[in-house]
Amino acid sequence: MNNKPKIGVYVCHCGINIAKTVDVEAVSEFASRLPNVKVARNYSYMCSDPGQLLIREDIKNEGLNRVVVASCSPRMHEMTFRKTLAETGLNPYYLEMANIREHCSWVHEDREEATEKAKKLVFSAVAKARLLEPLYENEVEVEPATLVIGGGIAGIQAALDIADAGFKVYLVEKTPSVGGRMSQLDKTFPTLDCSACILTPKMVDVASHPNIELLAYSEVEEISGYVGNFEVKVRKKARYVDVNKCTGCGVCSEECRLAGRIPSEFNAGMGNRAAIYLPFPQAVPAKYTIDPERCLMLTRGKCGKGPKCEAACAAGAIDFNQKDEIVECKVGAIIVATGFDVFDAAKKPEYGYNDYDNVITALELERLVSASGPTGGNIVLGKGEDAFVPQEVAFISCVGSRDKSVGNEYCSRVCCMYTAKLAHLVKEKLPEANVRVYYMDVRAFGKGFEEFYDRVRREGVRYIRGNPSEIFKRGDKLVIKAEDTLRSTPIEDEVDLVVLAVGLEPRRDARQIIDLLRLSQSADRFYLEAHPKLAPVNTATDGVFLAGCSQGPKDIPDTVAQAKGAASSALVLLSSGKVKIGAQISFVNEATCRGCGYCVEICPYGAIELVTVNRMGNMVQVARVNEALCKGCGACSAGCLSGSIQQKSFMDRQILPQIAVLGGVK
Amino acid sequence: MDSKKLTKDKFGGFIDLLSKQKLYVPQMAGETLRFAPVDSKDEVNLVFSNTAVPPKSVLFPQTETLYEYEAGGTEMIIPEGPEEKVLLGVRPCDARALTIVDKLFSWDIDDPYYLKKREATTIIGLACQEPGINCFCTSVGGGPASTEGLDLLLTDLGEGYLLQPLTEKGEKLCQDAGELLVDAAGEDNQAADKVHQEAAEKIVRNINVDGIPQKLEDLWESPLWKKVSDACLGCGACTFLCPTCHCFDIQDEMEGFEGRRCRVWDSCMFKEYTLHTSGHNPRPTRRERTRNRVNHKYSYFVKNFGTIACVGCGRCINNCPVNIDILDILSQVVKEAL
Amino acid sequence: MSEQYDPNIVAFLCNWCSYAGADLAGTSRTHYPANINIIRVMCSGRVNPLFIINALQQGADGVLVSGCHPGDCHYMEGNFYARRRFGLMKELLEYVGVDPKRFNMSWVSASEGSKWKDVVEDVVEKAKEAGPFEQFRRNKINW
Amino acid sequence: MVDLEKLKNVAKDTVSREDVKYLIGWRQGTYGFRVSPLFMTEPEDADKLIFSPLCVNNLATYLTLAEKLPVPRGAEPDTRKVALMVKGCDSRAVVQQLIEKGIERESVLVIGCPCQGVLDLEKVEEKFPGIHSPVDVQWGDDKFIINLPDGPQEVPREELLAKKCLNCRYPNPVMSDVMLWEEVEAWGNGEYADVKELEEKDSQARWSFWQDKFESCIRCYACRNACPMCYCEDCVLDRLNPQWIYRSNNISENTVFHLARAFHLVGRCIECGECERVCPMGLPLMTLNRKLVKEVRDKYDFEPGLDPESKPFQSSYRPDDQEDFIL
């Protein structure tokens, strides 16, 4: 087919929006004399049905093969006119727009000046249109499965939603049990529901759901591929317990030589466990795991006269020869729900967390007040003869949040309310105790939050506005030095227990997932969403979504909401079964590519890789674009010294004529 | 016409006379010497070894408009004819080179652009007194006072110049000079001969070119070519600065709606010189290109025009960044062919 | 310098921030000089540094590259590459004697219609101060 | 100290290896102070090798310059190593080529020659003009010993040192498989007097300076071809579609050629000075390149060609890159 450019130029009046300042007649007359222009017209509303009909008729009758519409911003109507072209069978990418409204008639007053500029913009569009090439949007099939990384409430909720919709889910949890941080909590604010009561049913559902493959005590090792077609390798770590045989009876744990001698992670170090253990009674799967770093058999190769757990296990589930296993799966979407770590209170040495036993974190107190905790829910500190029940209790809020000195400028959003909740629980359990909260601001913004805060104060919890500067020991007591900033008075407050309301931080191993998925971090180091307002669960990598605190501090309802959002975003992808690949993407001229890999490094999407090709018998490396991953930013082409990688529709050879026209060489 | 003499006190007047036409003399451009139009006669300085860029750049400019046109138009606008020029201070080797270039541009088809310029130009030579280190003009049929291609030859005698008119143009110039010149005496001619003789004796480098065209033909497939071209960078320094190299490329250049077709120097040492649209390159490596350069000068041109297309100015040797030395290549050719 | 001199500026704007910001300036009917001519690219990271030299060569008196603020790039990093490239391009041009007022770069977000106006006024003013660009402009005089 | 015996022995051993295609070193040229690259395949050629203050060429260019000819059907491509003699600056070119995958590590065998600074050919030819027979030059303490046909002459080092060596900070190869002799102490502090001098001039004077130079360019492309970093199969500046620059020779096209080339070398130029050395028109191209070398070093804290594992400057950024120039 003869593809000599035959261009139609359509100048829109946009009512009077353009026509008032731009002499549209003169512009279309000018355009008609430009090289390769077959017809040039002006019309009141190009975007209207009759306007579009005009274009379609000309394409048919005049044999146009390129169209320039001079009207509003392409951000407004590019899609409209592309459809117009497509309706006639012309490739929609044979369209170029000249923005003579937002960039011309609306911003310039002088009619002559505006007209001249409009001519230039039209000329520039014509110059580019001559060199446009047809482009095609490709579709790829979507693997109807999802990988959910993280088995906390966010991951659980997302997995359940997707599984309920009928799609396969691989739920990967690093620790031996799902449940995450929420399982450590006693009550939840502001409703004071029992955390375990609302969480455990969901944990059980996850384990029993026919569409969910739960990979607990596992880690994602490798992810390749692209939206719709990710290939994942998961390392299922050896538990040294055959989960098919383990009945979860727990005799092994009781028999373990190290029973009660290893700090329990679940109890935030407030209680102890054995080397073979179930993290907590409601753990799912309810299967025991041997801690390979502590077990005598695994670390030293012998355990007394023989491992007692093995002897005790009636089911014969103990297997010291178990090996890690690699599970491979293909998924169409990935949800990252890796959660958070709590701030390390030792980074605020003035609070003496490392020095004094009765300075504890809120999470530790959480375990103390929990009926499933090491003290059965009694607030007792110390052991044996030293055990005591605190009378004077102080909370310090914003520990590790809103604090530039530790690098955390952000508010952790949950501490104010969990402080109120814990203060309430302390008052409930120790009605005689004096409880005060040192705070900077109280942020009670959520549903029922302010009411709850009021209630706690009514219950006798004192709120003192002031950030303590120091905590030291005087006799049996801890002394808090602070200033009551509302009264401008210095305070020395003697207490029995200090609870630090530590903030939320990105997980210390956050980097792993970044490297696996090429995610970005926002300034607070949490994972960066694609858009803070309009794409809060998306990431810059198509098909990868965020849920829960990995994206930023959140309370449980927000986490669940975001998990549901992420699940629904993933479901949009899975249920459509296909994903469209943009057309204006990059491509490589392999004949001139020198394989330096600059584009590979520059591409934020990992869409380019070096491949070895045979160039006349010589094996050479050249860049190759994965069309499914390319987002069409074109950064690769600006970084290519040999001009070998180009972005379709924005090729150097298409832009240079625009520069020539706008540069105005006459 | 007999020789004339120009004493140095009259030199200024002579320049005034020459300046009636557009006068080109060697001048500094950037860091090097090349022929350029003179604005004031103070710029005229004839003490130099030789120009970096040979005077072919005036008659066969690096960029030359062939015609102009408008986009979509059918009319060719050919630039106006060349103005009358005088080149003063051309070394005999470079003047000889012009006679070689003449042969090419008046071969099967006359090249009007070059020939008209040539016709409109008077070439005043300056006999060479301090040959450069790599000069070998005497080996290829020239000499420090060779007259080929010149209209007038000047020889610096110290207190004045001896002028030898060689063509009608040269004679006319001497006539126009009138009283500025005096008839040269016998001793002036002898002094000039002595100068020429001494200069020739200073030339050290040489080559016996007998039979070289045939030897080159015999050595077409010799491993020699690989050896002598391994170090070649593939730049155009040797060819662009060669006074006899005359290859050009035709290019269209647009400025908006207006365009021109022009020719620009090209070099057989460039990879793309022989690159075909198909991607095929009949001279794929520096080996074939180096072989072509030497063959073109010492074999093909001899066959086509009966003369070696090299005047022994030594520029390609001086300017090669990797010491590819045409005399060295030729002596290897002689050795190999034995 | 003639009083009539009306500088001609070629601007490369990223689609997501600066082009949208310029659209917003239009929607808000902000008025600014007509000397600016916009070429839309998807990302400031797409702007080949040679475009700048080429624009000057092809007749522009000034060149502007505008992208998203750091951290706001639609493609995450494109503007960081642009910043590195053009910081050095500016140095190079200045070093060979091109008036530094001729080449500018700005961050204009989609919500900064009024900043866009300020930027345009600023670069036009600068180009006026610098005068018509002739140093290595492609010119028929060379023919 | 230079140990020619060792050099020759290493060269002999190297070219005798089956996995070595050839060795590239320096040899005395055809006259005077000239040298030429030697492509050595036979052990007996070892006697031609030299290493002296004349060995200015950066031979790393040849690693990427060698044409990759089509391999006949059924034959295997020749993947033997190329052995290369390098000075400090040259070795940085090799490293930079590795960084940007122009060559593969296993395709090259680097023979390191710690260097005390080479001669400025122009200066030495001016000082001792008209010498036809090849001249041997040696390093002495703070001087060059020039063995002219009529006896040796000593010249203070600073008088004849090449410009690129005056302020050299990397006289020792930064990477090598064999180091031929003891490393020397670096003497440079990396200050660029030429750049500074030009920077201090006003913009008009700077343009006049460059205009004069660029106008005299003949576009022979020696600078590009000699550059170890310029090895695109098909240079964008040669291309006709899109045609970035015209072939015509004038101030506009010539300037753009040099600016574009300088910019393509940002964060890549390893200051071997070859572009400037090979220019038949004497363009001070390193005064152009050094400006960007300086900016990249001072403002971006980056130096190319030092660590083969480092990320290329042009395909990386730092979130805190300078941006005081941005409106």
C-alpha cells in the first residue's frame, strides 16, 4: 500500500474558546499549504459527532492516512479522536494533536500573536504526523492466580477475598504461623473487641480454603516476568517436623530440653518457649516447628542422649533431615502485605529501655494484659520474689514517631489510640493505679476515636502535654523528667512502670521485596504507591499491589480496607483474563545497539534486558524490550548514545522535525 | 616572458595589485595555517613551511553548494559564477596537486564547479626553501621549485623575490605590475637556481616509484595490507589534508522550506564511504580501505591518467596519529614484491 | 539589540506534570507571553540532551525542559536522570560561551498552573536579555 | 623502573599462549619521535616492543575498533583474548569499556605498565626539529634523556611532558592481569588550569575562543575514532535518519558535532587525551572534555574508569544530585 502521507488538518473553534483569539480560518488556510496536507478544515466543535463525522468522511473520501486535530489538550481528547480514526479502519496512532486551546487561545490575548503561534503548533504537529507509524496494542493472557506476600490481617483478608472470588491464591508467610501483628494484640481500639476472637476464624479460613495454598514458614526467593505472568519461586523452609504427621499435641515442646529457655517472639520477649514450638496456641497451621538456630540437635548435632522431642512424638513427626523446599508458581498478580516492625526503643537511650526492666514497650504491655500472654493477663512485672504490681503507670507517646532525630518524621497513626486503649486496660485491671500519658498531641481522628479518648480521660487517665526528656532511677522508682508545656512547669514524676508507645517502622528486611519487585520507597521508607490519591494500592509495577502497613502505618480497619482494595484491583486483572500492553513503548534497533546496558539500568520497570544475538556469526549482546513491562516513558532512548532504542510515537526522528518547525528556521 | 624581480620594499604595492581580485594567502585559522582571504595586507606573511590544509580547499571547498531549491519546487537555483581569485604562496607540490585534481574533474564529464573556479584563479607559487621532514616531492616527479600548475613562481632571494611568469595569467600579472618589477639580472636567476638546488638537497626522504603500480597489483591479496592497517584509526586526516584527494559526497540540506544540494569532502578511509544501502560493505575493514588509498594514488590513477596521484607533500605522514607512513608502506611493497 | 526582538523558545514538557500544569494555566485563563512553543514528551527523562543543542541550532533563542518535581515522576525516576543530564548540559553550554540564560529547566507539577506562567515569563525575560541566538545557529549564511 | 627485558619476555609468553589472538604494544615509528602501535602475533616480534616516554597512544581504542567480520557458515568466531599494554590512563579506558560492556573481561589480557608521564610530541619535535632517524627516549630523574643521533640530551621533565600528564593522578594501571614493574607515585592533584583559565573569561571571550577552534575543524573524525569511548557501530552523528547534524563544514555543524561528542563523554571520559593529540588542526578538545570531567567529579563526586563493578554515570542518579539550576 502506498503510505505516502496524506494529512488532514482539523482546526477546532471550540465554540469561541479558540476562535475568539485564534483566526481559525487563517490557521486552516496556512495548514492547507503545508507539505503532505491534503485537506485542512475548521469546524465549531471537532469533538462533536458532526465534527468527528467530518474527519471520518475525509478519511474515506480523500484517502487520508494521517490526521492532525488542532483543538484542546491531547490529555483531554486524544482518546476521542483515536477512536474516530479507528472507526474508519485507520490506525488510531496516525493521530497527532496540536494544543491550540490550553496552550494558545486561553493563555494569549493578542489575536495576531495567538494565530501565529497556532500556525506554528499546527505545523509542528504536521511535521510529526508525516512520520507517524501505525502502532498496535497487544494483549497478554493473565495467569488466574495471585501471590500474597505476608500472612498478617492484610494478607489474610486479601487472600480470602480473591479466593472467594474463585481464583487461586498462594499465601506466603515468613513465620511458622499466619496472624501477624494483630494476633499479638489483646483488644482493639476503640471498640475493645478481642483481637484473637475476630482474627482466628479468618486464620482458620485461610488454612482450609480450597483456593488458598498456604505457604507458612516460607519466603519468596525470586520473581520474574510481568503483569499477568509472574513466575515465582518460594523457599519453604524446613520445619524439621513432618506437618502431615504432626497433630499439634505439644508434648514435644514440653519435653524439649530448652523448654522455657528461649524468649518467645510472639510474647515480644515477655515469655519463653522451647526450641520446638508453636508460636501461640491459636497458630495456623497448628504444626510445631523446630527453631534451627536454637535446637541443640540442629546446632550442635546432639541433644543429650537423644532428642527428647523425637522420643516424645507419638506420631513420629520429627525429622531432623528435612530440607528446604522450593515451590514454583505462576501468578497474574502480586499483593505485598509484609507489614511493619515496631520502633526499636533502644534508639531513644534517654528513656532507659535497655537499662530498666520496668520501662517496656506498648507491645510488651499488650502481651502482659493479654489473657493468652505469659502472665495470664495479670499486670505483674518482675519474677519470683521481685514480682510486683505497678501502682504508678506512665505512658510516653510518639516514641520513634514524629521524631527527626531518629529519622522518622511521620506520625505512626495508631499510637495515640492504642495508648488510650492500654491505659484503659490498665485502669480496668488495676483500678487503684494512677495512669498518666505524656503526649505531644492526641490525634483521635477516626470513627469513635475521640469518644474513646474522652472515655479514657473520664476513667481517670491523666494526659500531660510534654515530651519527657529523661528517665532515671531513684530508689525503687523511675523518675520521669518532663515539662508540662500547657502549664510551663517542670515535672519530676515518680512511677513504677513506664510504657513507651513505640511507632511503626518499615520492616528491617523491606529491601528484599524492593529488590524482588523493583518497588520504590517513599521518603518515610515505606513502599511507594503509584499515586498517593488515585492509585493508593497500586505500585509502579503493573500487577503488583500494596496492602496494609508495608505502604505506611495504618490501623486494622484501614488495613483491611486497603487489603480489600488490593484484592479487588487484583481481581479486575484476573477476571478480565487479559491485560493490554501500551502501544507507545520502546523498541531496539538491534543492528546498531552496542549492548552497553545503559537503558537496562535506566529503565525503572526492569523492562529491558540484554540478550545475546548472532550478528553474522559473532555473538553480541543487545538490548531487548519486554513489551509487557514497558510503560512508555522513553527515558531509555534519551540515555542511549547510539540512538538505538527509541520510543514509538516519540522517536528522535519524529521529534527533530518538530524542533525544526518550532525553532523557526525559515 | 623573462623573469622579473620584486624588491621587498615594493612588496606592499604588489599585494595591493593582487588585492584587486580576491586574494588568498596562508593564514592562521585556529591553531593551523590554511589559505584564507586577506582583509589587510599586513596579514600577508610568506614565511611558513606549508599550510596544514592544502590550497585545494579554495578550489574544491570542503562544502560547496551545487544548487538551491524550494521544498516541492522544481527550479534549481545555481549559485553565481566564481569570482576572480589569486592564491599567493602556493607551494609547488600543492600546485602540482591541482594539475592532478584537474585531470579528474575534466575527465569523462567536466565538473563545472571546479573548473570554473580553476579558470578564475591565478596561482602564484612560492618556491620551497625549507622542505618539511617528510617531504619527498622529488621522488614523485616534483621538486621544491616545480612549476606545474602555477601561473607564476616566486623565489625568495632575501632582499627580493624572483618572479617567473609561467602562463598568460602570470605574464599579465607581471605586466600589470609595471614599475613595481624590474627585469631580473642573470645573477638573480643564478641565485634562484641555487636556492632551488639547495632546497632539493635538503629533501631526505625518498622512494623509487618504478614499477610500483604493477607491484601493487601483484600484492592485492598480500598480508601486508592487514599489517599496515592494523593501527589505522579510520579517520580522514590523511585524505582530507591530501592535496590530491578529491572524493566527495552529495548531501541535501534543508532549512525549513528551503534546501540545497551540496557536496562535501568524503574520505575512502571512512567506513560509510563504500557502505551500500543494503548494509553490504565491499570494503569492510581498514585493510581494504588502506589498500584502496595507496592503490588509488600509486596504481589506479597511474593507469587512468598516467601520473601518480601523490605529490610528496608529506601531509599524510605528518598528520597520521598512528604513524602510518606511506613511504614505509611503499618500501614494504617494493620489498614484498621482490 | 533590536526592540522588535521577540525570542523564540522551544520547551519540552513531560506529559504528566508540566504539560498538565500548562493545561491548567490555560484552563484558569492565565495569560503569559506567546514566545513559548511546547513539545510534549511522556517524561522529562525522554528529552535527549542533544535536543537542546539541536533546538539552538535550529533557531531557538532559548530552550526549556520541564518535568515533575523530584519524587513525583510518573515513571518514578525519569526526572532524576533529566536533572543530572541537564545540569551538565547547562554547564557545557555556558562553558563554550552560550549565555546561560538561554537554557533552563523547571519543575512544574500538574497543579502549578500559576508556576508555569511564572516560569514562562521568567524564561522569556531571560531570553530577551540574552538577545537573538546566533552563535551556532544553522544559517543560510553558511551556504 | 621500566624493565624492557621483562616486557619482552612477558610479551613472548603471552603471544605463545593458545588463547591469545595477538598483543598490542608500542614500537618505534618510522622517523624521529614517532611511535606506532604494534600488533604482535609472533614471539620474535618482541624485540620491536618498546616502552618509553614516546608511548603516548592509548591502545585500548583497538579493543573496540577491530572489525567483527562475518563468520563463515560452520566456522566458530575467534574468541581468543587480546593482550594489551596499558599505562595508567589507558587502563581506565579498559575499565570504562568493561563498565559499559564494550568488551568482556575474559576477552582481554591487560599488561600494566606504570608510567612516569609521556612526551608532548609537538613540543619535542619543535625542540629537536628535522630528525629523521628514530630517536630513543628514556625516563631519568625529573628529566627525559633523549638519545639524539649526535648524542644524548637531557631535558627537564616539565618542559616536554604532555599536557595530559602534567596533572596525572593515575600513572599506574588501575587494573591489570600482569603488572610489569613497580608502581610509581602519582604526582597530580587533578586541577585543570586550562579549564579554570577559560572559566574566568567572560562568555563572549569563551565563545570567541571556541568559535575560532570549531571553525578550523575539518571533521576528519580523528578525535572520535581515536577515542576509546567512541565505539558505536553506527555513530548517531553520522546517521542520515534522523540526521542530527549536516555533513557541511561550518561553525554551526562543527560546534554541534563537538558539543554532542563532549556530552556523550560525560562521566565516561578517562582523560587519555587522544582526541586532542590526534587532531590535525590542533583543537584543544581536552579543554572541552576536562570541563565536564571536572563538573562530574566536583559536583557529582564521580570518576569513570576506576571500578569495573561501578554503575555508569549516565545511567544512574542520586536523589540528592545538585539542582540549584532548576527554576
